[in-house]
Amino acid sequence: MLSTQRTVCITGGAGFIGSHLADAFLAAGDRVLVIDDLSSGRLENVPAGAELHRLDIREPQAAACLADAGADILVHQAAQMDVRRSVQDPAFDAEVNVLGSLKLFEAARQSGVRQILFASTGGAMYGEQERFPASEDHPQRPVSPYGVSKLAVERYLFFYHQAYGIDTTCLRYANVYGERQNPHGEAGVVAIFLKRLLAGQTVRINGDGLQTRDYIHVSDVVRANLAAAGRPGLHTYNVGTGTETSVVALYQQLSSVLGLDREAVHGPAKTGEQHRSVIDARRARAALALPPPLALPDGLARTVAWFRTTQTDEDRAKP
């Protein structure tokens, strides 16, 4: 009998979302290869059953690794993900997110990869929204180079599907949070707040804190990827909750889970920051048969529990 095991290559597989995906694809019985340069990912995040290749996606060796692997599915999570850095250095953002992606897609085309799952963005794709929540058909007007680069890659994937028949699903993530999020190498306000609160430090909120985001737990992102894997055709789905939460409300919920009564301080607002961002994920839930997303209080409780168990003595000693 022929083996039905798939080979799944996950770029950024040592990172926050990518490592959870590596766990999930391994649990599904797939062979998993991880390509990660460990610039923000962590070696300890890579599951024992995965094959790690420490490579930058811009390097020719990364494309060669993908081509040699005989991969069936490319799960492209690696990215320059810091919106503020993209504003400061848009050329670097494009070099990683656009040119790095294209090198992988060319290798995928030449080596017979059947499907590409792309980690796009719902938070930055739509810019200042006209409708709340924003569906996939909302005008795409990103206000950061990061959002522009993600939109560009989506357009390139349309080309690769039309020209070469590669099945493609673009998953536009909302603001993902959860276990393993890195408060230093990845831009995640939940992780940043938790790191400071657990270290006994004061949290600083930019502006009035009334800016809203759609916070989705990493487990729901994993479910969406698994459900989309092997799906033929070209698809674009939002992956979010459809619920807005302000930064102030998020801070209050985290403080409540931790049992703390500590006021945050407010600093200047960040130039160019979106005021409201929330996405409509009903299309994905219907098409991929996804359950309702994890409620924010439950997701925050899980995340707090993980951060507590991984807090170092150095963290506890900080004033």
C-alpha cells in the first residue's frame, strides 16, 4: 500500500505560531520540515519530530532545502512582522516579506509543491475600516509597509495559482496571542503586557488605549491552517473573532486574571496607528467547518498560565 503521509514544510516553524503548527501537523501524521533562522524563533519551540533547517528564507539554501524536501505543502509563516520596523525600514520589510517569499514560491513551483498556505494579515490589510467587522471583500488599503508587503504576496500567489495551478489559501490573521509568544522578537501586546506585569513592572499604554483590536488565540489559527491544508483552489479567509477589544479593556482583563490591581501609565500615541481593527471570519468558519473561536477570557487564562510556568528567576527579580 502506498503511503499517504504528506511532507509539510513550515517556514518560521520555530516561532510562536509556526511551532504550534509544527506540533499539529506532526500530530496529524505528517512529516514536518522547519525552516527558521532563529532570529526571533526559539530552538526549544521546535518539536522533536520535526526536521529543523536553520536558514534565512532570503538565502538560496532555503529555496534549495524546500526543493530537495519533496514537500507537498508549504506553510509560509516566516516574515518581518513588526509593523513599526516596516515603517522605519520599508526596504528591509519588502526584502524579507516579498523577495524572500518569491524565492520560496519559485522553489515550490519547480519542485512540485501542491499547495501553499500563507500567513497574511487581517489586522493590517484593511487599513482604517469603513465597515466593522471587515469581511474579505472590504477595500484593502494597508497603511503600513508591512500590510502592503502582505497584500503584494497575496497578489503574487494569485499569479502562481493562475499560471501554475498551485492550490493556495491566504489566511488573514487578526491579532494572534497565546502560549509561546515572544514579547521581544514579535509584536504582541498580550505577551508584552504579561512580561511586564509578571516582572512587577508598570505597563505603558500608547495614547488613550481606546484603539481596538480583534484578539484570536493561536489554537484557532492552528485549526484554520489544518482545515485549509489539502483544500484545492484559491481561497482567502479572515481568521479572527469579529469582536473588538480596546487596549485598556485588554489590560484590565489581564490584570484580573493575574489578580493584580495596578494602574497602567499612558504615553504618547504612536503615529499612524490604526484606531479600530476587527475582522469578520464567518466565511472561514463556514467553509472550513471551524468551531466558534476561544473566548478571550479563556484564551488569556491559558496564556497567563503558560507565561507563569516559563517565567525565569531573572524576570521575577526585575523591579
